[in-house]
Amino acid sequence: MDNGEKYRILREKHKEFIYHGFDIADDGIFFHFSIDGYDFYPSWKTESGLLRHKTPFLENIVFNIGMAELVSYWKCACSPVVRVLCGSLTEEQCLWWKKLYFNGLGEFFYRNGIDADFDSFMQIIPDNSALPLCKCDKTVSGYLVPVGGGKDSVVTLELLRQYHDDTMCYIINKGGAAVACAKTAGFDDGRIVGPRRTIDRALIERNADGYLNGHTPFSAVVAFSAYLFAYIYGKKYIVLSNESSANETYVSGKQINHQYSKSTEFERDFREYVSRYLDDSIQYFSLLRPWSEWQIAKKFVTYPQYFPVFLSCNLGSKTDKWCADCAKCLYVYILLAAFLDDETLVKIFGKNMLDCEKYADMFDGLVLDGTDKPFECVGTKSEVRLSLYMAAGLRSGKELPLLLKRYMDTVPTKPDSLENYFDTDNFVPQHLIGLLK
């Protein structure tokens, strides 16, 4: 049975997905979702006492975190109805969440061969009996920076160096490269905050039983949960590290973006949602939005103290080292090869990834027009081609690694420079925009 047929059967079997509610304890948040026959209880553990003061505003934020979290569980059966029993949603809010789910699940639908359409894939039905809108009851100032351990959030932390004393790092599931990068930037444990997010094993068991699985818009979870921590710690700015390159489609001829919830479109939508249904005294924006990934890499290499600790590999996050065997590793390797020599790169990745024939298909997906990009957080093909051209120039007079040589033997002209690229479609506050020019 293909997944398209499985989608139809599961929707018929599990007609409703229910968001029952949430409990806020002194040391965590506990959600309750269900489909017919199965309950899910994901949890977000925090420091003891952090959530002791349960204001109506905090409860509204938590409700919205649950709305962002639920899609990870909904996708296993893709129930046609989502019934919300624990909070109020206007018709406009329901449409907002449907848009996020539909676009954020674009890769999930595509890779599973599911022909979903916006109108019928989901109906959200709220009970509208609780959680009236209310405003932030705190004075806020300073910066909260979500840190994932990769080069992008490192660049954000360094660009904000002059605001260091008024900045905190936000990390979900603190550990590994993310904490190492934050500490390298000079943040002690008291200024590294975040929850321990746990996925209910019941979802893992459903996947093992053959229920549907795939990519979800996790950065939306980051957005709403970072908003909660900004509120708790009184921070005004949530400073993301999403670049202009995150807007590019991954599938030739289709609007399917692995990074949808990192895109400018989602950033704009989230800011509008916050303004209408939460409080825009806490502002969410990406500092690096005006830049391409190539520009971020160029800036990153000026901070060699992070070379031993940063990590952008999803597979390697479990072992805290680069797997050096995936498209994300290859992509970062190529970007950095424009500025760093092979010896330095091999120290970071463990091998010369451009000298491995087995990565040829991934390489082509990153470089060639008309081919699908690998479904990883990778940038545009134009910046990859520019990086390869520069990497060849940096290695002039030396034998080029296999994939780089193959590319340079066919490249027609020098790619356009990205030196002065600046995406004006951004939400960077005026007092910070000068950091990028």
C-alpha cells in the first residue's frame, strides 16, 4: 500500500484529532492530544518554579504552543477534523493555523505522495469557551537569541556583542553544540535558558506501526516557545538567525519549502499573529534576514574560536559530531570551502567531502538548476555555485578535489557576486540594521 492510499484509510479511521488541553505545573507544561484509540502527552520540562505565576497571558501563550506542537501528532493519521477543546480561536486564527500547517507540511505531503488541498485537508473546530485575549503584564527589554549550535546563530550572537550583557540564549533540550557555542560566546549557565521537550513514545509507536511520518514546521514551535521564555525573562526581542536564502523552493516548479517556518512569509505571519492575539511588545525577527547564507559563512569564518564546537548536522546532533555523510554537511562544507583551506575543513568535518564520488547526487541537487534540492536546511544554488568557484580559486595551483574539479570543468562563467546582497524585505529594528551594512 502506498502512503497516498494509507492517508485516505487513516483519515477514515481517525476522523478527529482532539486538542484536549494543557496543564501548567511549577516545573513544566503537559499537553494532551488524542486520535480515536490513542492519547498523546508531550511535555515541556522547565526549571522548578519557573512557571509558578500562571497569569492569563502566560496561559494564552501556552495554548498557542500547543497549537504549534499538535501538528507533529496530527500528521500520523491526518484526521480531517481538529477539535480544540481548551481555548478560543477566531475564524481568522483558524485560517492562520491552517496556512501554517498546510505550507509547513508541504514536504511531508510531497514525499509521502499525498495529494492534499488546502480546503479539505483539515477543518479546525474550536470550542471558544476560554482564554480571553489579554496583554503582556511585564515591562520588557533586551534580547533572547534561539541558539541551535550552527554557524548562523553564532554570527547573530557575535553581531549582538555590544548588547551582550542584556542578552540571553534560548535552547530547546540544552546540550551539545548549542550550549558549547553559547558558552564560547561568553554566556554562563544562568543566561542559557530553555525547556526539555519530550515527544510522547505513543507517537513513535504509531510510526513503528506504519502510521504516517515526515517533516513538520518545527521552527513555529521554536517561535511560540521562545515567545514564552521572552515573556518569563522579560526580554523584548526574540532574535532569530534565518537568512534570505531560506525562502527558496526545494522542488523545481513547485512551492515546497523544507524551511517554510524559517521563511520571510512565516516571519511576517507570526509577527501579525502576535500583534493581534498576543502582544507585540515582545518582537520576533530574524537579524540575518537581509543576508544570504554565503554572507553569513563569510562572517562566520572570522570567528575561528567556534570551529571546534559548532555543529549544523541534524544526524550528528545525537553524537555531537558532524556525520560528514549528509547533504547538510556537504552544503556547509562547500560554503566554508570558499574561505577555508582543506586542512582546516578536514579538522572540522573529519574528511574532505568534496573528494568523495558517492556524494555526487547530493552535490548535483545543491548545484544544478532543474534538480530538486536535498530536503535539508540548505541555501540557494547560486550561493553554492559562487562558493565552489571561490573554493577553486583558493586552491589555485593545487589538484582540486574530485567534485570541485568536475564542477569547474563544466562551469561556464564566474557566478555573480553576493558581496553587496541585501534583502530589504526584513523586520530588523532600525537600531540594529547598521550591524549588517
